[in-house]
Amino acid sequence: MSMAERHAALSRRRFLGGALAGGVALAFGPTLWRQPGYAAVPARAPHLQYGTDPRRSMVVSWSTDGPVERAVLDVGTDRGFGRVIAAESRAVRGTGTVYHHAVVDRLEPGRVYRYRPRHRGGQGAEGHFRTAPQHAERFTFTAFGDQGTSAGAAAITAQVARQHPAFHVHAGDLCYAYSAGTGEAGPVNPATWDTWLGLIAPVASQVPWMPAVGNHEMESGFGPQGYDGVLSRFSLPATGARGVPSTWGFRYGNVAVLALDGNDASFEIPHNLNWTEGAQDAWLRATLRNLRADPSIDWIVATYHHCSYCTNAVHASDGGPRQRWDGLFDDHDVDLVINGHNHCYERTHPLRRGRVSDDGTVFVTAGGGGQTAYQASLAPLSYVSLEHGKVPETAPWSATRYNDLSFLAADVDGKRLTVRALRPDGSEIERVVLQKTVLQKPASVRAAAS
């Protein structure tokens, strides 16, 4: 029996044990709510995630303060809606909040749809979403990690809305309900999730909010990897590695975006190190090979939480992702990697085989999404966490550093990708233009500092 199978079996034994002992089955993870409820409560905090094909499917999620009957989603192209989609409802230990997820399929590419969550005795506000286009078009997406629920997080979320993104990529450490971030025993405050979902709802109710997992998603006591909390509140597309729901991938026009589980690779915080037993890496290799064989894909963007390259003194660089994935990025010409973890902005020069190269991958730390900033860079020196400890190193790869809150807005226009680093007031730190010059090779890079 593999490690993943042992974890699944253990989770099932715990689930059944709680139920047979007279406990509440939902106390052991994200489970389907099967009991009828009668609460006349509103549907709130809606947020979107892409389904398995962003051109044709979308997931609408929302929450209620308790169990409800007949949670459904009305969806259509006008106020008449026309379709009613039954929702799957999930509960999680430690809170009475129930989370509902409706998978809307059989949609048309590039079309705007209206939706309204409701249940017996209550409903939510109407919202809308747009499916991904059938073909490439000009668009913007946004990204950051390490958000939380601070005033800074609210300011940055408001600026994200002003970019009118097609989707948002979250590089992990979503709400910090689990403050320790080590995966070891420690308090988890589920109410923080609801506060955070309310904070992002004005944007996430219209823009798919696609999260990777960070170390603060390894919530102690919430499943074998600690991911029951995030998996209760999000219904992520089953497009990642088999048995690894913390991974996913999608394409939007000529851009492919992949989310990796950085906790599986981290030497610095090794609680979940190697938990996928190679399944994640095999999926990544096969997926990158298929993407680079597709002439309609110009740009490949990967995101995971732990920084492969960063000079910030708090976490600096993690050698685990470097060792596991740099070679795959090089072999398949990945264009852009977005990390979080260090609460700052830092961009590398293009790198290939760990060295500065005009035809390499650009790594960006975008961990300034709202949590307290880390303002202690070590550049031009730094250190890297390896399997047996931290090792000092020089950082000739570091191009730009900004040690305060910030986020990314990436403008895609055919074979040109412009990445803007923005402050909470919307002003630019810098913009970097990636331009495809050779078929299926990473872009040349031109930076313009503001």
C-alpha cells in the first residue's frame, strides 16, 4: 500500500470511528453534508473556481451559517437563469459554517453567465462570471501570496479589482487560520476562514480565485496533510496529479497555469516533504511535455508557495523546489514561476540550470499580499535551506527587490507578457516585458523600473 493509500485508509478509519462512536462524522475532514437542515439563513461569501475546462465549466462556492435544505445555484445568461444546479455541501471541524459548491458545466466559451445561490428559506446576491475564451485574446491576470485579513490585504484586494483580471492566482498562505505554519500541533481558528472569504468575495465572486497551498494551509489536525480546511472551502479542478488535490492546472487562451504543492518539496518546513511519493513530479513532467507539444500554448506559468530564489532574511531560498523542479522547468521552457512565503517582492534574472541566462525562467516572489511585510533583505548575499540545514550563498540571480506589500498584474498580448509589480496604492514598482523571440523558448526579458 502506497503512502497516499495509507493516508486515505487512515482518514476513512477515523471518519468511521467517529461516526460509530456516536460522534459527528464531519469532525474529521471535508465531508458531504447529508443531514437535513432548516436554517433560514442567507447565502454569503461567494467565490469562483475554474472547473476541469475553464472554457466550459465553472464552480460557484458560497457558505451559510449552518446546514440548509436544498442548496442550489440558479445559472443562465439572463435574469431568467434557466438552469438549477444542485450544490454539494461540506462541513469542517470546529465551525458551524457549511460550505456549498455547485459545478456548472456545458457552458459556452467566452460568454458571461449570471448566477444566484439559494436554499429553502434564503438566498444570496446575484453574481456573474465569464468563461475562458476558445482562442487567444488580450487579458490580464493577477497574483500574490501570503494574504491574511489585514487592512493591507483589503487594500491590495481592492487594487486587484481595479485591474479587471480574468482570473487570480494565489501562491498560498491564504488566511492564516493556523498561525504556526509548521504542520505540527497548534491552534486553528476556523472563523478566520470566514472573515477571509468575506474579504475576497467582492472580487472572487466575479473572478476565479485559484489557490495553491502554503505552509499555513497545513492545518494541524485537519487531515493527513492538514488540507481539509482549504479543501472544504474550495472545490479545485481535478486536473492535477492523481491523489494530490492540492495540485491543478488550466489553460486560458494561450497561457497555461500550473499549481504545485510546495509543501511536498520544502526542505525548510518538511512536515509534508515527499508525501506525494513522486506522483506530483510525474504529473508535472507529463503535463509540461504535453503543453510544449501544443503550438497554441505560448506561455507556461507555474506557482507554488516556497521560494526557489529569494534573498529575504526570514525564509530566503528553499533548495527542495530547486532540486525537484528547476530541471523540469529548464527542459520544458517554463516562462514564469510565481512564489510566495517571503512577504516581499523579488524578481530574478532569467535562470537556466541555476545560472543567469537570456533564455531562462523568471522567478518572482510575490508574497506581499497583505500579511506583515518582511523588510530584511540579505542581498547580495543570502542562504538556501537544504536537506541538512541552511547554507550561505551569493545571489547573482537577484534582479529587483522591494520589501513591502505588493502584488502582480500580468498583461497577456499574444507573444508579449508584461508583468507589473504594484503597491497597495496601485503605483508601479517595476514592469517586466517578456517577449517570445524563438518558437517554444522562454521569452527575452526587458525590465523597466518605476
